[in-house]
Amino acid sequence: MELLDRPGADGLLRGAEGQPQRGVLQLQVRAAFKRLPQAEQERHAELWQAWAQELGYDHLELRDGLGALLARDALVGSGMIVLSSQPA
């Protein structure tokens, strides 16, 4: 839960759940995250991915309040893939 108060969380995180056996950290984001421009979403996701790695997790998933997947780490290469629901 210390992640929610870190500088860089910017009030966008509402919960965190670690699944050490799977090496996955799931962060639940607030609705405000989805309203950010795509570049800002990607910037936050990359920062939070670094946090997950610091904590020893191999994978990061960002989910909304209903549990829908919004972003995940790239399976090939590095970085985060932010799934966009915004029109192109």
C-alpha cells in the first residue's frame, strides 16, 4: 500500500495486489487515469513498472475499478502496453 502514497502515484492509484507466486503486481487505477492523454498514461505506466521491478515483480497489470485490464508489461522487449479506449 506504500505505492499509493509515493510521489508519482499522483492520486491515480486506488489499490495494489501482489501475486508473488505468479510474479505479478496488479495496480487498480482510479477513473482519472483513463481521462489522461495517452502519453501521460504511458508515462505513469512506465514509472509504475519500475516500482514493480524494484519490489521484485516480473509483471505489472493496471486494472480499472471493475477489474478490466488497462495496461500490462510487454511480453517481448520492455516497457508497458497501454490499451486505449480513446478514439484515434
